[in-house]
Amino acid sequence: MLVAPAFSLISSGTETADIHRDGILKEVADNPSHVRKVLDVMMQNGPAGTIREVRAKFSDYAVLGYSGAGVVIDVHPSVTDLAVGDRVAYGGQGTGHGECIMTGRNLVARLPDEVPFEHACFATLGSIALNAVRIANLSLGDTVVVVGLGLVGQLIAQLARLQGGSVIATDLNPTRTALAREMGADQIVAGGDGAEAAVASLTGGRGADCVIVAAAAKSAAPAQAALRMVRDRGRIVVVGAVEMSFPWEQMYMKEVQLLMARAYGPGSYDPVYEQQGRDYPLPYVRWTENRNMEEFLRLVGTGRVQLDPLITHRFALDEAPAAYDVIMTPGTTSLAVLLRYPAADRIARATEDVTPGAPVYAPTRRVDIPANAAGHPGKFKVALAGAGNISRWAHLPALKALDDVVLHAVYSSGGARGKSYGLRFGAAFVTSSYDELLRDPNVDAVLVASRNQHHARETLAALRAGKHVFVEKPMALTEDECREIVAVERDTGRTVMVGFNRRFAPFYVEQKRQLARRSGPAVINCRVNSPGISGGYWMADPAIGGAILGEACHFTDLFAWMLDSEPVEVVAFSLPTDVPEPVGINNMTAAFRFADGSVANLTYCTVGSRTSGGERVEAFAAGVGVVTEDFKRLVINGSTRRTRSRMFADKGYAPQMAEFVAAARGGRPSSVPASAGARSTLMCLRMIESAQAGGRPMAIDLAGLLAPAAAAAAPIDAWRGDPTPALTPAT
């Protein structure tokens, strides 16, 4: 749904950690582990690209905040219990500060009538505090020490009392301990060296039943203080970002329970819950993050939680820089800092009814960049769909290096990222509506680099809009999508190029050239290790292609291109598929047979180590042996042995983009047309089918797939409409 905020809350602890004002050297000094990460990236992408990206990181826009309240202005058809005009609180990463917020249903809670927007924007922080108190498992009479009295700590102190605990509040800042006393803490203790002795005195020497650490610190001091304050067999609950380093002997002798409170409650960080809107059944999970938000708002509405004393500053949205100056100032006494939005003037007050359907904010889905708005007459104009890492690291730098070619527009569901890309690479406008991009008559070609499941839909829409298309692999995920793209490519006469960059990488080009000298069939063996495609990473999900359709397609295409022969059959086996991790179907070995008698073996895994190397391709024929490894090493074995190596990988992105632009401008097919994308997808689909069938051989018939069929003969005289969902975010 889309929400027009009336107020949002700046979370001083979390957001100050995301703001870096001191430049690269200070950042590296504070986080030396970044050096290792940068060096690892440099070995993969070269020094020039790495330095360029590190510098750009400090000028990119970022989305800050995760807690606010306002009025619903649009809902997806799947949301049936909230409507336009409803008053809501919202949360979730990246939803805090903006004139229009897009978020999932499970991150939105309806406001009780008596809760004003100023108080409702605490719902996310409140649910974090509420989850911590639930994790603490308090009972009547428990003595609870709250260490750290920032916003979350102040809320925890109030909620712990409601749970029946006797609260001792402690902080290094005397202003915050005084505030905790004013809001009902049973005892306050000055932070520092005497805090443990004071807690011991107040508890008759027993120590606290539970210590909740809500402080933020780079040292282990708060955690170790909590250990000294807690009684034998007591509980420590960690909420804040603190270093956790406990003396083993003390933990052992006290037999302390150490508990972590993760964000808002069950559902936090689960993309199925937060993004796909699948709730957990109440009988099994009573307090999800959404139900915690609702309960906190109920407590606020009944007056059992006080919020007014926590609000130290209020700023209008256009005064946001001043608001951040307040929280970033050393020694600041600020606590809750609120931003007030222009839409608040058009939203009814908390005690009044909101007219259903009444417009309070019109989302902006296109933002022009004045410095580039004049355009570039006579130049070939490319629009980017999908502001992801591959675009930033590879495609856009390659595009920028070409003469008479410019990036004209950027389409991204993330407005901040799209704007950053637009400014950096010289686009005339950015948009969160694919429709807007395709309607622009100045766009000659679309570079489709969105997530895998969107490639086919966006490619088809661009072709029907009369645009040439460069589409990142995989071109499509289904046979029907392949068939339709090939048909529309043919009928529109537009150029399609699929992003199989290995065809342009120097060492693979040489490997193919050597293999072309053969007089008979060849044998190819390819081993790929991709440990990054695992866990919660979106590319690991087989429902949207997984590692095989999403990445192994590179190597099925490589086989057919290197052999200049069509695949005819495959046999494959995967790891077991009855466990959630590792994803079995993402780990397989497949053997292909080709029309010329050649055979190729692909071993693709996501379970290897990061030090095992990425990809190794060995090709053998009579008198010929050629090996490439990680784009950096080439070994040619013939009558003699020759070895070539590079310090940094050349993955072929620059010549690939040059070839696409030349083909599109010349009105000719590319060297990697839609049929190549269809072949690669078909090979991967048959791999998966064979593995799922226990290794039964599967025929591969590209000609049969692409045979003209009535179902594929769709009208292509006009673009058929915006392929983006009905609900699109504001830029």
C-alpha cells in the first residue's frame, strides 16, 4: 500500500549509525574490516571500478528511518481490510521519511481513534520495546534493570512496569534518568562505576532478575555491567547494538540466560511475511511484529504509555537537515525528533473522521534532473530498467564509455537509488513507473537489468513500444515467455541482445577460437562455485529462477556458443530437495549431449567456500586442451603449453555493450538474439526436470519450442500497457 505520512520519527540511535560525515579515511579507521572487503572486490572488478564505486558510495542517496504515521492513499487489490483514507502507522526498513511511503500490509497498523499521528509514529519503536519485554518473560514482582535510556529504553521501562516488573533505570546521562523517574521508573541509578553496587543495594544483594540492555555502544562495557547486575540464573536481554563479550567464568558460575530481542517481533526480516504479506497463524504465533504494533498503539490510546515527554523537537519536512544536526550534535539532549509533512495540513485531525477516498497527496512517479533535461540531440538514448549492482558496476560504465550514447532515463522501484544513478550517470529523468519510461519518444533502447522474474515482461513491453532491448540473463523463466519474446522480436524488427557477457570475455573468446580448430566432437567440463547464492538472498529462490535459471544459464549458453552446436539431451542430478538449506535444486551436476556428438558437463553448486574459486571451464578435443579460470587465467595445451594470466578479471562487459549499440543503431540483429536466450533457458529447464525426475534423460528441442504457433502470434502494433503492478511506488 501507499501511505502519505503526517509525521515520522527520527530514530537517533539507528539513523546516526547510517550517517557518515567524516569521509573515507575515518570510516576505514572505525571499521578496518572494510579494507578486506574492498580488496576482495578489487580482485574481482579491478582497481578502477572499485575506486569509482567507493567514491560514489559517499554521494549516493540513502533512505533513512523506519517509523511514521499517516493516511492510506492507495492499496494493492490483495489488501482487503484497509482502504484509502484510513489512518495508519507504518514501519519497516526504508519507510521512515518521505512524502509517499510504499510498504507491505504486515508493516501497517490501523490507528485507534484516540491516537494522534504524533504519537502513532512511535509504533515501530514501541513494537521493538514490546518485543524486548516479551522476550524477557517478566512476571509480577521481577526486578528489571533497563540499561540505556534512549527512546527504546524509555519505552521498555514503561512497558516492563505494565508487565508487573519493578524497574530500575540507569544511564550515563542524568537528564535521561530524571525523565525515566518522571515517567514512572521505580528507581533510578546513575550510570558508571557505581551502578552495579547501587543495583545490589536496591535488591538486597540478590541482583536483578532481568537486565535489558538497550544501550548502543562499540564497547562491551554495557553488556559486562549487565552481567554484574543480574542475579544467579537471571536473564540478560540485548536490544541495543553493543559489543557482547562476557567473561566465561562469570557467565558459567551465574548460569545466566542470554537472550536477543530481534526488532519488532516474529516476522522481522522475513521477506515472505514483510514483503509477500503472508501472516503467521495467530494460534501458533500470538505476537507477530504487526500484532505488536497494534498492541502498542492500543496502550498509547488508553493512556498507559506516555509519549509526550519523550518528544524533544518537532521540525517541518523542509527543515530536516536541522533535525539531523540536532541528533548528530555531540552531547545532545534530544530524544524523539519528529518530522511534520505538508500532507498533514490536508489530513483530518485525529479526532475527526477522514472522508474515504479523499485525496491527500498525489504521488510523483517521475523526477526530472534539470542539469540533464536538455537532452542530447543526435545521440543514441538508452533507458535503464533496474538500478541494481550489475548496472552500476558493469553496464552503465560501459555505456558511458561509448561515443554518441547516453543514459536518458532510469526506472527503479527505489526512488533514492534511481535518483542516485540518474545524477551519477547523467540521466534526464528518473521514474518509478515503467509506463513513464516507455512512453518517452526519446528512448531508443531499454537496458533491462531488473530482477529475473521481471525480465520477460519488461522486454516484451519495450519491444511493443518500439524500443530495442538489451536484457540481462536470464531472458525468460518459462517456455511460453521464450516463445513470445522470439516472436515479438521477429515481428517488430527491433534488436534484442541477451547479456551473456562471457561470449565477449577475452579468455573465453580465445578458448572458443582454439576449440574451433578441432576436427571432431569435443568434451567440456565446467565447475561453478557460487556460495553467495544462498540463505535469504533473493536469487536463491527457485520460485523466481533460483541459481540454475538465474546463473547457470550463463554456462549453458557458453556450451552452445563454444561448440557451435545445438544441445539435444541432458541428464542431471541435484542435492536432496527435502531440506530448506542448502536449496537442493540449486546444486546439481548435468551432462549435455550435442548434435555434433560433443558432450559437456556442468557442476553448479552454492555450498562451496568463498576461497574455492568461482568458475573453471576445461575444453578438450583431439590434440587440443584449453582451460579458463575466473576470467583471469588461460592455459592452452597443444604441442606446447602456453599460459596467460591477468591480475584483474576482464568479463567482457565493454565489448558486449558496444556490440549491442552498434547492432541497434544499424537496425540489425545482435550476435546474441532472443533465440540464444531461449536456448539457454530451455537447457536449464530440462536440467531441472531431469534432476526432479531422478536423472531421467530429457530431450532438448529448441526448434520445436520456437516453431510458429497461433498462441505466440500476439498483436504487436501497439504496446499493451504498463507491465508494472497496479500499485507503483512514488519516486
